[in-house]
Amino acid sequence: MVISTTSVWDEIADEVVDGSIIEYEGATVYGDFEQEQILHQGKVRILPNSWVALPTGRLLSPEAVHHIDP
């Protein structure tokens, strides 16, 4: 096993500063087309790898999210 002594955040700091993270204050995240399955309501961050970060620290996979209404 290889363990790095540097932080992952140091590696991607340039991408984050670039503005590649999208933030919405009052968004609704849906898991289906019919908008019946609400995964989250409130503040979200869309990361450069398309994962959705919630304020609780949880991450939603791009495969689980159908769409986001800002």
C-alpha cells in the first residue's frame, strides 16, 4: 500500500480556484424524471468530477442524480 504525505486538496487546488465548482443555495436534487424522488433540498455544490456535495458532507453520485433545479 502506498500512503501519500501530501493532501489531495493541494493537488486539486488549482481546479477549485478556477471556478469549476458550481454552488446553488436553494436547489432541489431529483433522482428521477418525474420529480417524485427528491434526494436533497437546499445548498449543494457540484464538484469538477460531477459528484454533488451536500452540506452534511455526503456525496451524491452522478449516476444517482437525474437533474438539479437551482
